[in-house]
Amino acid sequence: MITVYDARGEAMVIDAASPAAAMPEDIVWIDMLRPDRAEDHLIERYLQIEIPTREDLKDIEPSSRMYTTPDAVFMTASLVCRADSGHPDITDVAFVLARDKLITVRYDEPKAFDLFRAGLPRIVGGCSNGAMMLARLFETISDRTAEILEHAVASLDKLSQQVFGDRTQNKRRPPHYLEARLLDVASHHRLVAKTRDSLASLSRVLTFLYTVPALQETREAKELCRTVTRDVQSLTEHASFIFGNITFLLDASLGLISVEQNAIIKIFSIASVVFLPPTLVASLYGMNFEIMPELHWTYGYPMALVAMVVSAIVPFYIFRWKGWL
């Protein structure tokens, strides 16, 4: 699907299959969402450039992700998509500056694009050229990334309270409670890791974009690009800090699971030690030797029971005195 926007943000959908398909002259931004070959050919004929394909966007070589030709500037950035779902992912988006216009090619729908389209008509003065449009788009992407990290921090704070709990209430956790929290930690780990990868990609693209002549010619776009670059650097440091907190929370959860398992093993160990002396007494009087004087005692049976109880109680209080319980 091809959607075109003018400097004021007014949109129009172009049907490449229509014989009368034509591009308006006052457009500044051409947004191509999951384009087919007919749509690629339409834009290629209009701008006299080659549109990157899905296979081109997957190329990880830096020289293939950012380069210039006599007619256009090509950049590919990785953006976070589906961040609000349980399965965040990264999608590659191509940004092309050609003939004072911005062309974006994408095969997924990052929320930053929806936010940018909604706020485009509210930009004072509009976006007069593709470089200004691209700088504003990167600003929205940066704001969206900051929002993702803010939500991650809030979720991690709640998760931390669930892991460590309110120790004043001394409530016993349900079975497998901490194991379930590990899955939540893993989900946040994936989201923040994807966000860090996206920020690294944005940082490289912004560094490259700052040297593009089309951006240098527009002072406002140049200053905005510099501001967004600083924001991305700050967000990268913040994402690293969050990543460290996630690592701590993961280690703490695993440590608490080990503590609970050790407590269970400790109970079984103490129980076996406490019941070992009574078992020894019972074993002694369970032997079938002919000469055993205690077998003929009138109070032999009660005395054996008392001996077993005492041999169980004494180790218990010794353990309590030593602080092992």
C-alpha cells in the first residue's frame, strides 16, 4: 500500500494497479507499507531510483544499510514493533531521501509511524522537504522508544515487588510462584534487548544522516537531528541501566528459588536426623536374640517408648540452641 503526504500532513492512498495512477506534485512523504512489485515500479518510475526490497532490508552489512547514489540517500534502521504485546520484535525500515522527498519502505507497523501520522498535521509550519520530514519522524521514533523504556521500568518495579514481596506480612508464596516470575523477567529482557538493538541502529543512522548534504542545507532539520542524536545516546545509557536491573532481578529470583529449595531440603534433613535415634532404639528392641533382659521387664515397653521420644526431642532442642532451625 502506498500512502502519500504533503507538507501539512494531508494523506492520499495511491492505487498502483489503476491505469490512471499518478503521484501528486506537492507530496513530501511517500510511505510504502508491504509494497508489491507494481507499487515498487510505480515509485521507481516516478523518482528514477531503485526501491529497496524485503531482501535488501535484511542485509546486515553497514555498507548495504547506509549509502548514497547520485540521485538518492538510502538508510535502513531497525525499529521495535509490537512492544505492547507479549512478543516484541524488530523490523527493518528503509528511509530514502530523493528529489527533496522522503520515501519509507516497511513490512511491519511500528507504532511510531501511527503516532507520527497522527501528529503530522499539528506540526507548526509543516515539513517543507524530505529532510525535515525525516528529522521529525526520527524525533517521534525516539519519543516512542522512550515511552517503551518508561513502561518497562514501571513493569519491572511491579515485578520487583512481586519477587521480593512484603516481608512484614510473612506470607508463604504459592507453589512455583517464583518460576512464573522468571518468565516475566525473560519477557522484559527480550523487550529491552530489542530496544537496545534498535537504539544502536538509530544511532548509526543518525550519525550517517548528519553528514548528508540535504540535511545540512536545512538548518532546522540539522538542529533537530543533533537533538535526536543526543536523545538516542541518553536512551541507550538508560536502556543499559534497565538491562542491569533485569540481570539483578533474574539473579535474585534464581537465588530466592535456591533458598526455598534449600529450606525444603533442610527440613527433610533435620527430620531424618531427629527420627534417626528413635529408629535406632526401635531397631535394638526389634532384634530377636534369646538373651535380652529388657524383654522381661514389666515396664520395658513404656521405657522403650520414652527412650524413643527423648532421643527425638533432645536433638531437636540442640538444633534450636545452635540456631540451625
